Amino acid sequence: MVILGLTGSIAMGKSATAQMFRRLGVPVHDSDAEVHNLMARGGAAVAAVEAAFPGVVKNGAVDRAALGQRVFGRPDELQKLEAILHPLVGKSREQFRRRHIARGTPVVVYDIPLLYEVGADALCDEVVVVSAPKFLQRQRVLRRPGMSAERLKSILARQMPDADKRRRADFVVPTGLGKAETLRHIKQIVALANFMVGRH
């Protein structure tokens, strides 16, 4: 089985790209979606998050806005939160991997926003980085609700610069040239990954 890592800075079009992989029949493990599940009602992280950040749980689920206010701009608090979430996301990713090995799935994708930053590229055979021009990234981000230039600056400060990611990537997928062009790149990557399966 070939494991493709999928990453890219904020608003580079990673979610749309992950969706294209799914449409082509490639299973995707989405780290962000897993974090949502862990903090939703009945999620495995709820009790630990409440213990570390008292008062952020409402109606059995973590209030993400309240939690965001507690950790935003506070690296120590953020680290405390990541120490709870990262091992749980890792466990879910490993279950996903085993399930697909058992099914004989040829290619899977790990969608990890901070893939290089947390060293998760070591878990992947090849890394796909999505990228778009800076002006487009900024435009997309500032259209999001609750997003400000200051918040964008703080998010980018935690992320490896786009140029560094592109340099380290095995594949770079442009997302600023329209969906058809992005899909063309994804199809090529999937075809190549399927070819690699035979050689593994």
C-alpha cells in the first residue's frame, strides 16, 4: 500500500483536493475531521480537554470557540491541547491504515495540516503539497467568518512557509488555476501511486 501525505498552508485548497482524491476512490484520513469527532459529544478527548481547560465543555461537547480563546496566542496552552489530541488522532490514523491494509487498498491519503511541522512526513511514502499564490491565499482566508489579518499572521507563524513545503514535496498541486487543472494533477498522482504499488 502506498501512503500519500497531503498538506498545505491555510486556504491553499487542501480540503477541496482531499475531496478530489475521494472522488477518485482513494480513502482519506482527515486529521481535522478526526479532531472534530474527538471533541464532539461523546468524543474521546472531551473529558481530558475539560480537565485541562475547565469550563470549555458545554452540553457534553467541547465549545471550540471558547477553547480557541483559551489557546489563541498562548503557545504553552496550545501545546497542552496538542498533547491530548495528537496521540488520539495518531491512534485513529493507525486503525485506518490497518483497516486498509487488510482490505488490500492500493493507495490511501493522510490529510495532515501540519504534516512537516509534526514530522508526519516520516509516516508517508510520498508527500503532496497544495499551493496557490499568496494573494489568493489571503483573499480566501479573509473571506472566512471570524478571520482577521492578525489571526492569519498568527496561524502562518506556526506553519512552515509555503516555499519550504514546496521544496520538500514529492508533488506540488497548484490550486489557483481552476478545479480542472487541480484534478488533472491529482489524477496523475493517483496513477503514479498505483504504479508504485506494484513495485512495493
